[in-house]
Amino acid sequence: MPESSDFIVDLQQVTFSRGERIIFNNVDIRIPRGKITGIMGPSGCGKTTLLRLIGAQLRPDSGAILVNGEDIPRLGREELFAARQHMGMLFQSGALFTDLNVFENVAFPLRVHTKLPEDMIRDIVLLKLQAVGLRGANQLMPDELSGGMKRRVALARAIALDPELMMYDEPFVGQDPISMGVLVRLIRLLNDALGLTSIVVSHDLAETASIADYLYVVGDGQVLGHGKPDELMNSDNPRIRQFMQGEPDGPVPFHFPATDYVDDLLQKERKR
Amino acid sequence: MSSLVDRVASLGRVGLDVVAAIGRSGIFLFQALAGRSRYGNGFSLLLKQLYAVGVLSLAIIIVSGIFIGMVLALQGYNILKDYGSEQAVGQMVALTLLRELGPVVTALLFAGRAGSALTAEIGLMKATEQLSSLEMIGVDPLKYVIAPRLWAGFISMPLLSLIFCVVGIWGGAMVAVDWLGVYSGSYWSNMQNSVLFGADVLNGLIKAVVFAVVVTWIAVFQGYDCEPTSEGISRATTRTVVYASLAILGLDFILTALMF
């Protein structure tokens, strides 16, 4: 039985709903420390919501979300902002500050949270930009960057304070094959070199399975299964198999729930 | 019967939504303004916003002030001369501007020029996840983004209102004295004798401060609370201008009834 300190994030019996719609129903997820964990599932199943719950940008209806043993949703405002300094998040859009150039974007967390002298800030920023291969672009403005470059700058900013936990929200969406390859390599490299724990939320099966040490498949408000990537590939569970093999129809239906097709067509005829 | 119940229910829902929004905006204002900014460079953030919100609104305030002063002098002169009292035009222009038009028109222009810009800017920051990313960096957007904008509005609008009154009185003098031939001595001395610092200037300033708080509060809250889509931002910007204008005119009546 693994120790609870082996897990940096521990979701216990978490339920979260938006209005009438239940996104998570009594979900248990544990993220092992020092590893890359992939959270996979079809679009709209609440993967991004999961990251926002861990970052306490959303609060669960019930259940506990422990990050490093602290129940994040129960922290006060000040403590929460302090706890977030140990987390980094890469947003889907990059979310760079549009009024600051690349250098200042990466320097931002250092400027607001540390009292480091200017030359040290410069060294750290250049170090982080070198790690993502964009040291040469440090004077460009965000609107001068391509989508892939924006995401890499945002990654450099997210690791500026050397967080313990990095969360990636759909990092591979809308990337060309080269940028995708660069990002896949960077996530693995940063995780191992900096001793981070990474959570990658994605529906890009091949890329995520290639870097993740452990995978969770979520859907219908539940954890459908979890395990090492090759274990899940050979799973007996038809829902996991459908997702892992990319089959268009199966337990997750191709059609959105609707009334009978023939009835629907005839009803229109009758109205005419 | 059921449709009547539905209507009552939907009315109740709207009422609950309004009360909830007022509550949310109150907590929002308190959390933004309570305590000090911990992010070191609070003063430079404020200066940047004072420039964006205050200095950049100067042109529209000055031009409108001159024209309104000129129109007031022209209309006042035409009415007062029937009674042979055209010498009182200076007093009329100054009192109208200081008591009413200065604070009210400045606030309306401020809502259209700076308020809408604040809503759109904050709404876009929300839509592009910049506010979320601040939160995840461990920076409170209420302190870092919202508070400097609120203070900038609170400080700059009353000053803009004073500038509006000054250039309005000067515009009135141009029309009454230089064009229509009212004796300049009586234009200025009638004004000096009748305008009281406490009753007129100070009350006008109090109005301007109240409007500044309400307009800026509405503008930043609408931006922060908007639906993060292009449609949501456009609706929030419209709401800022509409709500702020109605609030200014309604509050003006209440304040005037209390003050004068």
C-alpha cells in the first residue's frame, strides 16, 4: 500500500456540478509525485475543470482535494495565493499578458513574488527561455509569436518560480507536428530535470500515452479506469477500449441523444 | 393559472439574480479595496491607470466643457436680457456648471469614454485567461488588476469634473463677454458674490466623488463578472454605459434633493 506522501495531489470523493449537470460524481484521483500523469477523456468530460479544482479556481460541492496534504478548497484567500506559488499551469491559450514583452512575461512571477536583484532576474529569465528554446525571442511582444511559441513562453513563465506541480491544459491542441514534438519533449525534459510532478490533461492519445507514466481515463463524471499506458491499451473495459482505440461508435454513442429519426423526419413532412 | 405562476416565478428569479449580483459586486468591491497591495509596485500600477483613465479622458472633457459653457451663456443671455438681467449670466453659468452639469455631464462622458474601456479591457483579460493565469501565478487579480483601476477612477473623475467646470466658465465668458458684450466686471464679480465654496463648489465635488465611485465600480465589476465570450464582453460594455448613466441621473436627483 503506497504512502499518502507518495501522492502530491489526492482527490477524495470529489463531487462537482454546474447547475443541473454533474461533472464529477464521487471521484477519487491520486497523482503520484515526480511522475507525469495523463488525464484523458472525451471533449467536454471535465478535464480542464479538474485542473481548475486542483488550483482552487473552482470549489467542489463535496469531497477533499489535498495538495501536499493541504485541503486546497478550505484555505483562506491569502493562504491559497501562497499555495499557488508552488503550482504552475500552462493554459490552452497560453494566456500571456499582452501588454508585456516575452522577457517581462517570464520575469513577472519573479518580480511580484521575490525581491531578487535585477541582474539575477535577468539570468533566471534567460535560463528559462533557453530551456524552451526562445531566448532569442525575449524582446518580442506576444502578438508577434506563433501559437506554439506562445505556449512555450507561457511554459517558461509557469516554471519561473520552480513549482513542484506543473499542470498542462490541452498542451497539444492546434499544434503543428514540429511544435507538438517540441512540447512533448519539453514536458518530459522539464519533469525529469527539475524534479517536477506533471499533470497533462489531453485528448491527444498518442502524444499523452508516449510521455505519461500513469494515465487516468475519465468520462460520464467517473474515473473509467487508471493504470500504466500499456495496461489501459489492453483493457477489457469496452469504454476504455473505445477511447484508447479511437472507435467512433460504441458505449459512447456517435449520436447525441435524440427522438426517433423516422418520427422526426415524418413530423416535418406532416407540418408541411 | 400555471402561466401566471410561471410569470411570478420568473419575476422572482430575476429579483433573486439582481440581489445576488448586488451582493457579488459588494464583496468584489470590499475584497479589491480592503488591505494593501502586496505586489510592491502598487503606485506605478496606479499611475499607469491614472494616465489611461484620467489623462486620456482630458480631451473629451475639455472640448465638451467649453461647448456646454458657451451654450449656457448663449441661452442664459437670451432669457435674462428680456428681464434686463443679462449681467447675471456669469452667476448662472457658474452655478449651473458647479451644481449640476459639471459632475453629471463629466460622469456621463466618463462612463462612455473610460468606463466602457475598463469593462472591455477586463472582460478581454478574462476571456483570454489572463485573469486565471494571474491567479495561478499566485497574484490576486482583485488587488493587481481591479484595485488600481478603481482608485484611478475615484481620483481622476472628480478632478475631471473640476476641469470641466473651469473650462465651461471660461467658455461662457468667451460668449457672454467677448461676443455678446456683457461687461466683464459684472460677469466675474456677480459670479464671485453668488457662488459659495461650501454650498456650491463642495457639494458639486461631493456629487462628482459619488458618481466616480458608482461609475468605476459598475465598469470594473461588469468586466470582471462578464461571460468570457465576445458576445458577453459586448453585452457587459453596453450594460456599463446604460447602468452607469441611469445610476448617475437617479443619484443626481437624490443628492440634489438632499443638498440644495
